[in-house]
Amino acid sequence: MSVNVSVQIGPYIEAIGKAEVKIEKVKRICPNHPNSKVGEAKFCPTCGTLIKNKDYVETHKLSAIDVLNGETYHDELWASEGMENIIMSNETPPDDINFYVEYGNSVEITNPEDTKTKQLTWFNKAYQKEITMLKDKFGDDKIKVKWGVVAYWS
């Protein structure tokens, strides 16, 4: 088993914190024994009382990639394990900066501002739907589209 370090230079999404998601659920309980497991029974195995449904809300805190994976964006954007709030694209941006660190490498970025502007414009347009959805779940101030260097392990 080996570990590879990789470096991406380009656009990415940074999410600050976790999104709180509430899920409505129903639990089957005996009114007299609310902590007993009743399975699929119609009556309580302890006292014979009719089993009732009880509504409750479960709250989960999800990272940005968990939120995306719960939607329909699974293959378009990704995050490295341990970096669930740094979201990168599976697609190659325009003016891609190839940088392979396994063998040592250097890369000249001749027009960094032009490259940055072009890639950010592409990223914001290509992932507008996903960015909007994340801002809705996390809040506008918690989702940032950035351009820079991301190092990750795989």
C-alpha cells in the first residue's frame, strides 16, 4: 500500500463548517413502553397495547461533499478523504496547469491573472447549480469559490 500526494492548481469550492439537515422520521412505539423494540408487531409484546406511530426529527451535520453526494452531483465534483469541505472538479478547466509531483516537477504560469479569471469564470458557470445549492444549505458567507493550490493524498 502506498500514499500518493497530488497537487491541483485551479478553481475549487471551500465550505466553512457543516450544514445542518433535518430529517423527519416515524418511530413505532408502545405508549406504555416507549423504549422497547416492537419490530413489525401490531401490539406490544410486553403489555398488549396497540403500537402507535410517533413522528420525530433527526438532525445531522453534513460536510459539503456529503450534501453533494446526497443530491445528483456525485460524479461532477469530489473531495479528497479528510478534506471533505474542499470540493474540486472532475473536469479539466480551460488553460489547465498540469503539475505532477510524484516525480518532481515545476510549471511556469505565464499569465496567472488571465488563467485565474478564465478558470473561475468556467467553474462558476459549469457548477452554478451546485454552488447555489451549497449556499442555500450552508449560507452565502460559508461557501467560497476560490482559485489556488490544493494538495491532497490518495
